[in-house]
Amino acid sequence: MTTLQIGNNIRRFRFDQAEMTQAQLAEIVGVTRQTIVALETGRYAPSLELAMKLAAAFGCTVDALFFWKDPEFGRADAQSHINKDS
Amino acid sequence: MPRSIITACGALAFGVLLALASLHLNFPMGWIGALALVTWTAWAWRRWATLEKTTGLEPGAPERNVRFYAVGTALLFGHLIATLAYPDIDFHVGHGNYLAIDSWTILATMIVVSFAVSKAGNIRDERDETIIARGTKAGFVSLIAGLVIFSFVMAFFPPVQGKSLTLFMAGNIQIAIVVASLLIKYATQLIEYAKDTNAASAIGPDE
């Protein structure tokens, strides 16, 4: 739980949305404020349902909100598959 | 080590002290334990209310409940384990220092206070459910391990029954194993909550 590879832009989106507070966001998506804290500090990876609720709350896509910290993750594997197929 | 775990360890030590003090003081120490539990709960809830207004670092409602149960269970376990460890302390109801009544007093107080505590809010989200599941798993594994070890000892290396080990005591040892597994469940949950919270950036933007 402490070495998550998933990062997020929740804090940035929150402040872009008229400086929405953590408590307000928590109420909109139906979680506790402490869960928003855990998400923003990168200590907790949400379920797909919560991720989609968060994206809906900010009016963006899940992709815009969450990202892999390691940009090379999976690329080597994918490349080897492409080479194999060709 | 998380502060909540240190508090639970303090409660455990206090429970041990209560049982040992009953050897010297002719006073129902369970009432002191009950009073201490009520005082700690009131103090903690006031402190968290202040933190909510100032820093935003207060624990959520499910975590508060776990902290309360951890402290109460640790107090009870400390009292129980010290009573079992010292055969001189009479555990029987109606004899000696009435330590069983002390244990029941602490347990009854814990149940009564838990009603007031749960009224403060018991909304769980997916993160709480995950943490509860981890705690329950740890508690279950420790309970099974404790009971298997106890059964193994009783079956293959039975201690000589006497003043120090009666069937009544054996029954109470099983209760202590159950209480210990509950304590492990709560401690696991507290550690998971502590891992999830980064105090340094609980409030305010970085960018």
C-alpha cells in the first residue's frame, strides 16, 4: 500500500475547480475525507468505481486523473510481443 | 510506531497494573479501569474535534471506533493476562478480590461507551472495508494459531492440574486467546490506517 505505482492529479483538479475542499469532494463521491487524503498522498489506490466517480466529479476522464508513475512500465513487454508477431 | 499503537500498549500496561494493585488494595479496581476508559474516550474525542477544526489531521469515524476498541480491549487483556499469570490472585466470582467482576465491569463500560462512540458516525467507505478485511484476516489467523497451540499443549503436554491450573483457568486461557486475537485485529487495522495517512500533507496544496 505504501509503494503504489499509480499517481493522480486529484489535488490539482480540486484547486482548478474553485478550490474545492477535500471534505466537499469526499461528500460528492461518497467517501470519508481521510480517504481523499490517502488518495492525494499516493498511499491508496481506489477501486475502478471510485476512480470513475472522481473523474465524473471533475468532469474529466479517468486517464486524465490517474497515471502510471513509471512511464516505461509494460512497454518492453509490449515491444517484445510486437516483434514476435511481425 | 504509530501513536495509536503506543496508546493501546499503555492501556495494556495499565490493565496489568490494575490486576496487580488488587493484591494490595481492597478495592474493586474494575471501577478505576472503567473510569480511565471513559476519561480517555472523552479526552480523545475532544482532541480530535479540535484537530478537525485546526489541522484536519483527525482520524475518520471508523478509525476512531477502532482506536476506542483497541484501547478497551488492551485494558481488558492486560487485566486478564495478569490475573492468569499470578495464581495468587483469586479469579473466582464471590471469592477473594473479585477479579472476574472487575473484568466484567471493564467490559460492560466498554459496551456502554461504544454505543455513544458509534453515534458519532459509522460511515465506512471502500478503504475502511479493505482495512477491516486485513485486520479480520490477521485476527482470524492468530485465533486459529492460538487455539491450535493451546489444544496441542493440552493434548500432548498436559500441565499438572492444581492450584495454578484448573479447568476454570483453562477456560479463561481460551478466553484470553480470543481477546488477544481481537487485539491483533485492531492493532493491524491501526497500523494500516497509520500507513495510509501522511500527516505532512493532509491539508493544503503542494502546487
